[in-house]
Amino acid sequence: MTELVLVPHTHWDREWYRPFQSFRMSLVDVVDEVLELLEGDERWRFTLDGQLATVDDYVEIRPEGEARIRALVEAGRLAVGPWQTLMDEFLVSGETTVRNLEAGLARAAEVGGAMRVGYLPDMFGHVAQMPQILRAAGIDVAIMWRGVPSTVESHVFDWEGIDGTVIRTEYMPENGYSNAAYILGDDSVEALVERLRPWFGDDPILGMVGTDHMPPARDLLERIPEGTRVATLAEYFAAERPLQQTVAKVRGELRSAARANLLPDVVSARIDIKQAAGRAERALERYAEPLHALYGDAWPQAFLDVAWSRLFQNSAHDSICGCSADEVSAQVLVRYAEAEQIGNELTRLVLERIAAQAPSGTTVVVNPSPFVRTEVVDGLGTVTVPPLGWTAVGRAAPSDDERVQASGTTVRSELLELDVASFRIVDGGDFGDSYNYAPPRADRLIDEPVDEQVELVDAGPLRARIVLHRTYEWPRAVEADGSRRSDDEVEVEVDIQAEVRAGEPFVRVRVSFDNPCSDHRVRLHVPLKHETDRTRAEGQFAIVERPPQQEGGHGEQGLGTYPAGAFVAAGGVALLFEHVSEYELVDGRELALTVLRSIGLISRQANPWRVENAGPELAIPAAQMHGPHSFSFAWSPDPDRALEHAERYRHPLLTTPGVAGSVREHAGPELEGAVLTSLRRRNGALEARIVNETNEPSTAHVGDVSVELRPWEIRTLRLS
């Protein structure tokens, strides 16, 4: 008879359709019960959802419980970690993911040690670099549910990261981490084994006894058949080596809906949250930490810990995805604001130290990038700044060069030319929810303005800027039955601002309007230079090539919408982003960028493009995003250099007045042959994290250090 291994657990969404403090009251009750059961019977095992947040949230209320947790973890009967928070992999930066894992492992060490399993139970897909990230942390197995493609027909497969790192990965079939949740109720052990046997063959069958916010089944041990093994996930992986010698190999990111709903359109729900996340991450990763590491006084670890803690709390998928109650989303925005405020204030303190070294009457220009930058600075003209360094500049000389121009709807420079009139605003209905876009049955797309005016703001020579004012008549809402958009229309002025600066290889674009409408999606369509059937998108230490549409199935419509981090490139054009953004390749000739998605429910029971519920049908009126809204990005005609251009666009130069010093310039370490993702002080040394985001081997030079990097390799270096 096939052996059955049951893993009692709970999946704990810290906040979702109820706010954090409400769910925490339930968490305390559940963990109280878990500790009581484990201390009362040595046969009991429990896996505490793979995130230390559950421990910390509990211990803050029950501080005496930490010693009890530690004793059970050390005994191997309670499994915790390895993550600090179970995050959405596509909506946080790669650096946030690494720090999340780093924090989780450190905290787990304080309470008995982490479960060495890459626990990825409910993420909405998986990024291409996760195998390398896990392996670097000493984790060589993973377990997941969503995103697994139809080519996987067993409970186990080899997942190969984009860099070639392979980890053995367990797929949880037949309802994922909940597949054995109800074996003592409407389900049964016999039925469970029958469902799972085709996936496991002769291997021991893994049943996950738990689901969202579920307490342990107190009578589980008494009611399961003799010979059934109860284990933690750590024990399951330590004991089981699949008998199947040949398993499927899957490479790169996992974004299929063949085995479970992917819920892809969380990328565009509550775009204000994604914008706030991008600002906070950049403030810490590329300003506060690197500048303090190079030019600060005492390393501000306590402040940074608080800021990163806010990011980890918000990284939970229900938080950053915007698929939660309005009260939750409001708290998410506050946490991001706090993290950004800490980052900005730490940066200000470093700028004060730098300014004290520069002559009075000068303006100090600071470069956050690890290469020389020459750019236009307001009031100073064109300035050249050394890598990760600064220069003090006096009064600017007037310029007579016609270096950039604007006329009509076109901006141009010696590097590029863009007719902004080629951009199309397309407004369509959305009868979906926070998880899945779905048009009304008879949608009506609005892409023709009823009026258009052009305003010339700056004509050059160092900056050229125009604003295209377009007025549209948008339907106010979708009919309640989802049949069509309403006849009631409202005039909306959409402003598309385009700005080109001398020497910059891209055009800065901002779309802004006041949104009075509900249940709709606004996209900006950007024409491509030539037709294509592929896109390249950056995100989480990788650049991934994607087909026009991801695999659907399991009752969910396969869509062509994808997330992109720093940029997306296709057909001779690149779009550069300040935060994770949603795009789609349309008919091979346009990139459609989601500027706004207005939705009113966490989950719609009758979502036309998704059969199963994804959550409660709870109204979230704030997710309609009524009121002023803006979305910024940059357009580049040089996709081959999109990564370099995105670095310049995403990380502006900083300025501060010089005070009373005599130093006019200082250079930090220069980086060639790789991308910088982190520079900080750690354990008394300067630590840099670099990535080779190319398909070819690279020799990276960081200051005086040279290292060989394989394609897509992530390397952490200690510098002198």
C-alpha cells in the first residue's frame, strides 16, 4: 500500500479581507492551540507556514511563548521559516526577496533554526531566479502550487533557474496546500489517496492538512489510518527521495494557469501601492544604504531594520497585490511611506556630510549609479558626475546649442525623435476583480478623443517639453449584470506630457487625469518600430523573454498581460519603469501599458474569465481609484541598452548646496560588466551584490576587485 504522509499546517495571510490586528487575534488562538497540542503529545507535528512573521506576530502578544516555540523547533516537531514573510515574487524587487530570506533565516536561528525548504505555497507565479536565490541560502528543495505548467505530470520536477541552477521541486496537486484540509470532514483519507495516487505513483503521498487561517484538527492523530505518518515539511523532504528517476525539467519563470489559477492582474490592481513600493525600495536599495556605506558616519542599522521590516510586512501577496480590504490597503500605503521616509531622511543626513566638504556657493551633484553620468541638472546645465560619487558645480554658463527641440506633437534631440500623437489611450470596461481582469460581455473601447490640444512648455535648448491635452467621453461604469458599459458618459481630460533632456537617450512620459469612472481599465498603447511575437522584460535579477500569451487552464483565461520591473522591450522600443508595471503585446505591433485599473470587489463570484472564487466578494470602493492619478515611464528607441537607460531613469542625480569645504569631487567604486543591486555595510565590511543580467559570461570589475560571472549569476562580494 502506498505510504501517506500528512503535514498539519496553517496558511496565514496576515491581512486580507480583514485587517492585520483582526487576523492576529485569530492567529494567537491558533498558535496557542498548536503549542498545547505539540507539548501534550510527542507524535504531533506542525508547519507554521514558512514565514517568521507568524512567530513575531504571536510573540509580540505572548512574549512568554517564544521559549516554548524554540523548544519545539529544536525538537524538530515545529517547523518555521525560512522566509520572514511569504511575498509576491513578481511585485517586489529581487533585493527585497533576498533581504526577506536573509531576515527570516536570522530570526529563525533565534528560535531554533529554519526549515530548509523553499516554501512557496501561494505565490502568484514564480520568478526565474528563485532557484539561484534559494541555493545561495543553502536550500536545495522547493515546494509550490501555482504557476506549474501542463508539462509537469508528477508531484516532482526539476526547476532550472535562468542561470542554470537546478533545485528539486515538489508540486502540491489537487488544491495545493489545502489538498488534505478536510479529510476529517466532507473529505476522507481514502478519497485523498485516490485523488493523489496518479501524481505520486509509488512515491509516498504528501497530503497538506490545513488551509487559510485553519486551526489544527485536534483529533487528527486518533482518526487517521494506522501507518499514516504525520510530519513537518522538513521531515518529509529529509526522508523522501522520489523513486522516479526521470522527472520533467522546467526552466525559468513559472506563470502558467494550467494547474491552478495564476491571478495575474493583481499587477495592475491598486497601482498606487505599486508606485509606493517602487519609491520605498529605491530609497533604501540605491540611495540610503549605498551613500551611507560610502560617505556616512555610524551605520544606521536600527533605522534600516525598521524600514526593511515595513517592506517585508507589505511584501505579503494580499498586501502588495492590492487584493485586500480598503482598510488594509490604506495601512499598506502607510508602511511604504514610513520606509520611504526613513530612506529619504538617511539620504538627507549623508548629503549634509557631503555638502560640508564642498565649497560654499556651489551645488553638489551626487551620482547613485556605479558609472560616470553626464546629465542636465536644473539651474546648472550639463554636469558630469563620477561613479557613486559627487561633484561640486558653480554657476552654469548659458547654452546657445539647439540640442533638444519641440514642435507640434514631436520632441527630438540628437539621439531620438518621438511623435507623442502616436500614443493611443484606450479605455475599456472591466467587470473583473482585484485578481483577474474581465471585460463586460459587450465591451466598448474608447480610443478616439473628442478634443485635442497641444501645449508647448519648454522649447530647449537643454529641455524640451510638450503636453498633449486629450478629452475623452468615457462610460461612467459597467452595468450591474456585466452585460455592457453604461450609456452615461463623462468627459475626462487626459494629459500626456513628453519631455526630452539634452544627452538623455529616452523621453520622459507622464500620463495624468482625474478619474471619475468605475469598472474600467485605461491603457496607453505605444507603437513598435517593427512587428514581433516576443517581449523581453526585466525583473528580480533577470531579463525574461516571453510569448504573447501565458498558458491558461484550470478555469482561468490565459492572458497576455505580464509584469515588468525596470523595463520591457519589444519591436525596437523599450519602456522604462519606476515600479513594477503591467504590459501586453497587442497584435505584435503595440505595447499596451496599464495606466489604471478600476475595480470594486476583492473577488467576483461571477468573474467571466475565472471559474473559481479567489476570495470573498467584498466591496473595495477605494480600488476604483477615483480622483487624480498619474503614471510615469520613459520611452527609448534603443532596446539593446534598456538596462543601462533604466538605471539612469530610475535613479535620478541628487543635489544639495555646498557649505564650507574645499573638496570639489569625489569618486566611489566603479562597476563594469554587471548590475549593482545592493551596496551596504555588513559585519564590519563593505558588501556589494552584483548580477550579470546577460546570456553571456562576464568579467565584472568593482573598484579593484575583478570576478568572473556566468550568465545571470548573482554574486555577493566583500570589498575593502
